[in-house]
Amino acid sequence: MPESGRDITIVFAESLSASVVHLLGQQTVVAIFARTFPKQELVFTSKGGIEANTLHPKEHVRRLTGVFAQLLADSFGHEFADRSVADAYTRAVRSGGTIDTAADILACIPEGFLEKEKIKLLSKSELEERVLQRTIELQEANARLEERVAQRTEELVSANSKLEDANKELSRLSSVKSEFLSMVSHQLLVPLTAARWIAKTLEEELSDAVSEETRKLLDQLLASNAHMARLVANLLNVARIEDGRTAYAKEIISLSDLLKDIVTVLSPLAAEKRVTLRYAADEFCSVRGDRDALRMAFENIIDNAVKYTPEGKMVMVTLGVTGKNVRVKIADQGIGIPIGEQAQIFGKFFRARNARAAQTNGSGLGLFVVKKIIEGHEGRVHFESSEDTGTTFFIELPLSMG
């Protein structure tokens, strides 16, 4: 008899249950016992053992073996199920069984499994030989697995090294690009500034002597100069933002006065387009921020609103307080943003298709810079828009109590 006089079929059932637990988990085995033995003829314990509440457990073990064997066959194939049952059989017999008790185990194994064992019972030497053979097979399989793991590890190390090299090269190229943008932008600003001063001087000195055609040319020159200056400024800001070199000189700013000044500066542009530009402030509001950066952000959005609003329509700038935030609302009655392109509107170099059709000038950098500036001031910017109806931008910044 096996150790402690336990029924050999129960020992076999425990061995097979342990294999299924290892493969499919203990919860699966608990569920199988509950479904197969509703009257608890066999009970699976929390420690992985099996208790029989009957004097003749062989038939119940046979039923359990059939369920396990079919489950293993369905999950891993008949050959694997056959091998698992054989391994459980071998472990049970080696635990102290005899030829007679081995026959009891075989009687618990359903048809279709271990046919060879049923024809001829294995002797102890044959069992040992089978165990040895199985051990060798496992060792060889383990060696092959280790070889594959080593090979895969080597491949991963190589791939990781290449990825690190690629990241370093990408970082270098990004740095080169930023340096190039910064250099080119600075080089462009000097002649642009000089050209603007020359054009302004010509405009002032020749104001009475030039023809209308010449005056229009001077106006176009100044407008083109201003556009180029804004483009260069945006390129510089993008380079600084991507390099993490943006530093804001923050101070207490009257946002009310800043917006009023911006609207005053842009009013001639609106008047030239016959667009009504209005400003209203619910109350005096201050924020802590970089005056030049915030001016650039608000000028960009208000300028866009005027540019993309048709003649006879209106752009309204309002300022108010919502909780602990200052809220600026810039609403236009312009061309709007197509709904399919709204998710990209704050991307670099992106311009909506109707914006490209309405205005040939534009870099697609303005709103990217605006978003970065506002976020750099712990604020947020979002919008609502409908094509051919208009767009409303909302900018919120922390209210300063200083």
C-alpha cells in the first residue's frame, strides 16, 4: 500500500490534479470538483489534497480522470493529455504501489489513454527507465529553451543598442535643427528690421510727393515686412520651446490694459477690412506672466479672428473672472474650422483648408506657439467652432491677487 495506507487511486487523483493545477490554475480544478461531485464524493482541499467521502472511491476517481483527460486533450492535444495521465500514473505507482495497486489505477483511466500500459503493466525497472527517459527529454528541452533565450536576449541587446544610437542621432539632429532655425531667424531679423526702418522713413519723407501707386507699394512692403517678422518670431519661439529654452520673465500684469492696447493696435487692420472689433471687460483683472509672451499669444488669436472674418462681420473680445481664473473670450463671425480638422489646429505648420483658401499668407505656427505660451503660464486654451459660422477661443489664466 502507499504511504500512510492511503488508497492508491486517491494518490493518483492527487498527482493528476497537481498537473492540472500547474497548467490551468487551482480555481479551474476547484470548479471541476464542484461541478463533477455536487454531493462531494471527492473533495479537493485548499492544500491540493483529495478527500474521499466514500469507502469505494475508484469509480469517482475514474470519473474525475475522464474529465481531466478530456480537458487536457481539448486544451493541449490528445498526445499531451496521454503523457500527463502517464506521468501521474508513474508518480502514483512509484509512491509505494504494487502491481495490484497499479492495476487499480489503470482501472481509473478511461478508454483511449495509456493503451500500452493497459496491455502490459510496467515493472519497477521499466518505470524507472521511463522516468529517466522523460528526465533526459526535459533536460534537452530546457537546454534548447535556454539557447533560444540566450539568442533572443542577444538580439534584444543589439536592438536596444541600435535604438539608443538612433535616439542619440535624433537628439543631435533636433539640436542641429534648432540651432539652424535660431541662426537663420536671427540672421533674418536684422535685414527685416533695417528694411522696415527704410520703408517707414521713405513713407514719412515722401508722404506728399509720392503717387497713390507708390504709396500702395510702400504699404504692401510694410505689410510683407510685418508678416515676415511675425514668421521669424514664431520660428524662434518654436526653436526655444522645443529646446526647453523658454524662460518667462513674470510680473503682475493688468490683463485689462494689455487687451485694450492690443485691440487699439489691431483696430486699423479691422477697419481696413471693414470688420467691427470690440472689447469689453467685466472688471479689472491682473495675472502674473511675461508681458511680451502674453501679448504675442493674444495678438495672434485676435489678428487671426480679424483676418478670417468677412467684411461687415464682428470680432468681440471680452474679459471676465470665473472662480480663481481670468477668462478671455475671443469670438468671431468668420469662416470657422472644419470639424474634421479641429483636432490638428494646435499642431505645428497646420492650417485648415478653408484658411489656406482665404489667406495665402500664414505659417501654421501661431496657434502652436499660443498653446505653449498659455500652458507655460499654467493656463489653458480651447475653442468652439462651426464652419462658415465662426470660432470662439477661450483662454484661462490664474487670477493674480497681487
